[in-house]
Amino acid sequence: QPHSIYIRFYEEITMRRVFYKIGRSLVQRQNALDETLLKEVLIRSIMPEGVCTSILASGMLHDVVVGKDPENMMRELPIKMMEPVSILFADLVGFTAMSSKLEAQELVSLLTDLYGRFDCVAEAYSCENISILGDCYFAVSGCPEPDERHADNCMYTGIGLVKAVRMERKIEKQWNNFNFHFF
């Protein structure tokens, strides 16, 4: 009978180890899935749908999460030449001087609101926001989907950006300092 207690105790320890390993494996698998989903959400939030679909279909996200090819984390991106396209560069004149007078939270709130409005205007005129660098807003038309009216789209987007700021000037005084340079 003492042997049976020992055997029972050993079986219990073995079962607990197996249970622990299975549980740990499930948690790791769920963490990997969560990480993949987060990367997908991030990619979808910053890239056009066609590019997202191409990246996701290529399996690039899975390779990074699962750890394939850890020595080379750089991946080839699908590059497609597009012609003709137009790019809008909108620089907020007076922004640096104005931003130095605002608290950090006010500045972040102002920029979030401003660039949110700009994104709505750009989308309305078939432009795609490609970058925001400080007080410069960059948008493109004719890419990733070809559009014969690419130049008009950028022009109307620029006019829309000016109107968006002018409309807000009537409501909040800090917007009175904004003007634009377009390139």
C-alpha cells in the first residue's frame, strides 16, 4: 500500500505538469494571436486597403509573430509603380510659434482634431493621407487607385483644408493663427 500512495502521488504530479504545460501553451498561442490581430489593426489604420490585403495575404505578419527568419526582420513590401499621381503638401504657417504657447495636452488635442478634420476632407476628395510630420500634412491622389482627376482632387482637398480651419476659427480663437503653404 505505501507503493500505491507513491504511485498515486507521482501520477498527480505528472498530470499537474501536463495540465500546466497545456495551459502555458494555450496562453502563448492566445498571446501570439492577440499580437497578430493588433498588428493587423495597426496596418489597416495606416495603409490603404489594397496594400493591407497584399501584406496580410503574403503572410508577413505570421512570419514575424511565429518567429520565422528572426535574423532578417525586414520584409519585401509589394511595390507598385503608379502614374500619374498628385501629392499635396500642406504646411501650417505659424504653428510652431502658436504651439509654444499651448500646454502639451492642448496641443495634442488641437492636432488630433485638426488632422481628423483634414482626413475627412481628404477622403471626400479621393485623397489618401500618407503622412503627418509635425505641422505638415501629406496626401496623395491617384494612388493606390488610379484616378484621372488626381490633380483636381488634391486642389479641392487643399481648398477644403483651408475651409476646415476657417470654419473652426469662428469657434475657437487658437485657430486664428493658422495659414497654409501648399507645395
